[in-house]
Amino acid sequence: MPRPLGELEDAVMTRVWQWNRPVTVREVLEDLQQERSIAYTTVMTVMDNLHQKGWVRREAEGRAYRYTAVSTRAAYSAALMNEAWSTSDNPAAALVAFFGMMSAEQREALRDAVHIVQPAEPAAQSAPEPAPETVPEAPAAGPAADPTAEPTAPADPAAEGDSGGRSAEPGR
């Protein structure tokens, strides 16, 4: 499980993720200097630390390195969420609280994500339920009323009066 990135590590990784290409310390430095005063050696140390931690890979180019992200920000965020959720003493309550903090747009994104990862049920295994308006108001009698019903033994005429539509077989 990844530890959360520090503030400066996150600022560096944000650029690496956004640019989505090999970057140099100089490029990251120049972009960071638009927001804060920072030294070249500081950015170089942070990028070296990120390499040592496995967040970036690097390839030598002359006397410098070009750094590339090993994974995406989405994968990083997912790992952090998974760690937080799995360490909870009540994961279901943690999820409910988390979902309660989400905006409508985030909940919609969650629904979309669940549809993507949730396996589709094969049509042969799961027959769709009829729409409420197609359900008959009173149950029809006889085996022809429900073509998907399991065949049952012939009904006992003596028990037919109070079976309430249920099978007279034990355990059913």
C-alpha cells in the first residue's frame, strides 16, 4: 500500500501525471517556480526520492534523467481509498459515510464505475423480471399459468382448499 505522498511529492507527481511524458528536473522546477520559490536541488532530491519509492522510473539522457510515472493518479487514489476502507473496523459504515460525503456528480461517476466493473449476467441464467404492469392481479391456477415454474406432483384434492397457492410438499 502506498503511503500518501507528501505535499511537495504530490506537487511533483501532479505534473508528471498531467504531462504524461518523460520529464526532466528542470521542466518540473520551472513549472513549480510559477507557484513558489524552490531550488533545483530540492526538486532533484524529491524526484530521486520518488524514484527510490517506485513512483517514477528514470532513464539517463546525457548528464540528466528523464522521469516517467510508473502508475496513474487514478491508481494511486484507488490504492489510498482501498487502504482507508480496508483498515476500518466497520467497512460497510465507512462506505456509507463516504458515499454520504459525495456530490451528485461523484455518485453518478460511482454508478458508472460499478456498471463497468460489475460482470453482466448471462441472459440464459437470469430471466428479466416482468414489469409491474404485466403481473396478473390474481394468480392463475394450473401448471400452464407459469411456464417457468418447476413441475410439481398432482395436488391432493383434500388439501387444495387451504393451501393458499403453496405446494403441499414439506420444505417448499
